[in-house]
Amino acid sequence: MLENINGPEDLKQLSVSELERLAGEIRQFLIEKLSTTGGHLAPNLGVVELTLALHYLFNSPEDKFIFDVGHQSYVHKILTGRRDRFDTLRQYKGLCGFIKRAESEHDVWEAGHSSTSLSAAMGMALARDLKGEKNKVVAIIGDGALTGGMALEALNHIGHEKKNLMVILNDNEMSIAPNVGALHHYLGKIRTDRHYQKAKDELQSLLNKIPAIGGKLAKTAERFKDSLKYLLVSGILFEQFGLTYFGPVDGHDMQGLIEIMKQASQVEGPVLVHVVTIKGKGYLPAEADSHKWHGITPYKMESGQVVKAAGPPMYTEVFSEALMELAEQDKRIVAVTPAMPGGSGLMKFAARYPDRMIDVGIAEQHAATMSAALAMEGMKPVFAVYSTFLQRAYDQVVHDICRQNLNVVFAIDRAGFVGADGETHHGVYDIPFLRHIPNLVLMMPKDENELRRMMKTAIDYNDGPIAVRYPRTNGLGVPIDAEMTPIPIGTWDVVRTGEQVAIISIGPMLGVAEEAAELLKREGMNPRIINARFIKPLDENMLRSLAEEGMQLIVLEEGAELGGLGSAVMEFYSLQQIYGVNVRIIGVPDLFIEHGSVKEQRAETGLTAERVASEVKSLMPRQKRIATGQ
């Protein structure tokens, strides 16, 4: 059947039993395709019936489907004419793993971060009404994303404005990791109360039969109905927000889904349909461990065995081991994560130190301010967060942590390019938005041993906030020191001596600089290579020395050129009124870089040994170039 589905209109003539059969084919298609490409398998297996029901009942793109985050949109992509492109999923110039407006008219909202769909839905509903249009607006949000403060802000506004829109709450008890918090437990209570909806319907039927004999009796009846809500389920949260609540409904019961969404679409004002799904539905390995299978690399379809390349441990694992060693020695250390214990490498820490592991759910702002208070009370919070998600807590970093000069450690994972997740997840903006904040120290290691040393540096530092950023790659396989020793704050390291041109680099770019040096060595040129392990403070003594030597400088960074390390170097020379130093920046240009491999992303932005070698040659004095035949 799937071969004959080329757009949503092809679903309209199908029976419910045919839709159920199609759901099975879609699951098999996803399992087969993602075994080769990798991707977000478990979230999409959980929403097959839900997505089919939406496209069956409504008319996309006139009706707007707004997917929160977008990593559960693969079924939507299959049903809207992109089935034949799934071999290119998350590959360079291929199909995006998230909603992408440039791909299809059916993709109306882009997001790689959670909790934005309700605000977007409200904006689209307001615009619709202002334009006098009649289309439906449907937001699909997971229960994990609903814990984000922005979602609750939007719910408050939606209930106030009373616009016609539908919220589909996809309740699978998971974000990436298992959900936490009071809202999660509240939904669990609704989930398990099978008598609530039946009793509510029966009471409404009874009230409808009461003759209209005056407002007083009607008001009494309504109060009685409201009281029954609290008797059956403690706190009808969504109705108190002003949304009419439907559910819970089994998200894998096609007939039930269609019926309840039909009912909900006929109600005036905002409605919420509570859909209970199983993340990973239909593939036993994903059902058994939906955390692991949330986002997965290629795997063997029959066994579920993940295909992993051998090599040194990832920087995330190195961070994890270092933190556990340090926590053994320092009882002040507390790990904090916003719903990313697995991705941030904290699962082992949680098992060893459960009382010192705090998962706040998808709530980066809360995590940051809570960390500030922990530090104020003498603890040593380590806020482990992806670079792209730290963006969401910018005000709290500035106002609550750095302004008060509190001893919070930021462990910033996924710094630099992240490959297949693409532009919404790249960690290339944290240097510009962090380095200008007073009191903050910012560093990045060249290898896994230096990461361990930086963790020791951060824990020992008691003069304010300090951050260490590291990439989503494997380490280099370097020897590991038996004992972690701190690094003097603000000191750089010359890793290769040379003359005339110095390449100042950070993190993985040091390897690119060394490759460029090898290329240049064949031509008789020998640039100096510097590991600028501290982005803030800069090594001012070394920068002065480079100026005194008359060195030409290239700053190489896998981060935004605007406001990055290169900018910091140029600002230093300008503010110190040191003139005549030529500084060139090689970084990520003023563009959003799409998904692909990290190697392809570096090639697209010129972060290659060949580009660096070419820049060095252009900076070499003319006499030097003539002597080497250049």
C-alpha cells in the first residue's frame, strides 16, 4: 500500500482497516531505512497511527501541523511525498532529520529544540483569525516537551485568548530520557484512571436532561460537575488552563484516534487531546530501550545490534569518567542535567551517586538558576548541557550565575559541528555568547587527557563560573596521565615551534593545524602552532610576544567567526593599541550550516588543512615564498 501513497490526499479514500495495514508497512519501512542511515527511530515508531489519523482527518498544508522538536516527523515526511528520499536521510544535501520548510509546503514550522510548538500554534491561530481564514491549527507536543517553561507560558496564553486550535499531547512517558517531575506524575494519574472520561460523559448527559428552570440550578449543576472532576482526578490541569480536555486515548487504536479527534475538532475554543503512545512501537529492541533508540546510529535490523566503529572513547565518556573520579574526592560535586543524562554521559554518575545527580527535565533555564543557588550554598554544581541547549538559558547564565560570580561549572558538550543533526544542533555559537560575560572563564581541550586536566581545573577553581567545551567526536587515543593536574588559568601552549606565521587553534582544530604544517613542511615552510586552550582569559603575555616578534597570525576555530576567538585576539590588540599585527580568522562563516558529516561540514566552511596551508603561504614574506618556489 505504501507505494501508492504519494500525498495526504491518497489517504482519504482508505478504510480504517486499510490505515491500520498501512501503519504496519510504514513501521517496516522506517526500521529498514534507519538501519542504514541511523536517525530518530523510537519517536517515529510511536507516532505512526497518530500521524496517519491527522493526515486522514485534516487537510495539510491548508491546515497547519506544528511538530514540537520535529524528530517525530518522519511519518509526516513519508506521507507528504518524500518517501523516495529516505535513503538520503540526515546525509549531506539529503533529507533533513527535522521539519524543513524548504523541503515541502507541508512543513510549516521548523524546530530542533523542544517546547516551541504551542507558541507557534498560537501565533498561527492569531494570524488566521486576523486574516479571516478558517483553517485548523494543530500542535503536536510530547509530554517531555510540556515540562519546558515556554510551553506552559503558551498554554496560559492559549487559555486566555480562547482561539480555535488543537493541542495533541503525545504522552509516551519519555523525552529522550524518562520524564521527571510533577507534571509527569500528573499525566500518569490521568493515564491510569480509566473511569474518568466515562463518568464525565454520563454526568454531562444527565445535566442535559435537566429542564431549564433557571440560572441558579444551572450554576449549581456546573459546580457539581466541576467538583466531580476533582473527585475523580486530582486537578484537571488543562481545563483549568482553559482548554477542553479529551482523553486519554490509545495512540495505536486507529478508530479511537479518529473518533476522538473528530469530536475535538468540533469544539469551539482550544482543545487538548491526550494521546498515550509507546515509544519504539513495533520494534522490540526499541520498545525495550526507547532511551537508547531515541536517536540511533546504523544497526543490524534483525538483531538490533548497533554498528559501532572501534576507536578511542568519545569526549563525553572521558568527561563522565573524570567527573566520577573527582566526585569521589570532593563531596560538594553535584551533576545537573536538563533531560540529557545519557547524551551528557551521566548515567554511570547517576548509578554511583544517585543523591548527587539532578535531572530537571527539559528546563534549561531552571537548571541554570538552580545551579546558581546550589553554588551559593557551598556545593559545586556541574551543569552538563549541549552547547545548542545552553542557548536556551542565556539570561540565567548572565543574570543569576555570572553576575553573582558563583562557582558553577559548565560542561558544554557537542561544541562545534555535530554532523547529521545539523543546523539546529551545531555548537558553534557558545563562544560569542559566553566570552563577553564578566567573571566567566572559558576553555577547550586539544585531546582527552587535556579534557581531564580541565575538569580538575574547573573543580579546583573557586573564583567564579568556569566552562569547558568539548566536541561530539572520539578522542585521539593519547596517553592518559595517572593523576589529573590543573592547568594555570589563561595560559596557552606552543605545540610546534616555527617562524613568521603562527596558527592559533582550539580543540579539534589543532589537528587540522598540524596537518597543514605537514603540508607546508614539504615546501620548506614552518609555521608555529599554538594550542589556545583558554578562550577567556586570553594568554596576553603570549599575544604581546607574538606582536614583538612580528608574527603573522591565523586563528583557526570550529565556531562562529563573528565574536569568536579570532575576534577576541583582534580586540586585544586594538584595546592595547598594539598595531601592525595581521590577524586572519578561519572559522564558521555567517551562515547556518546544514546536516551532513562533520568532515563535509568542515569542507563546506573551509576548516581544512589545505585552506589553512594556503592562508599561511599567502602570509609568508615574499622573500620566503621566492626561496621555496612559491
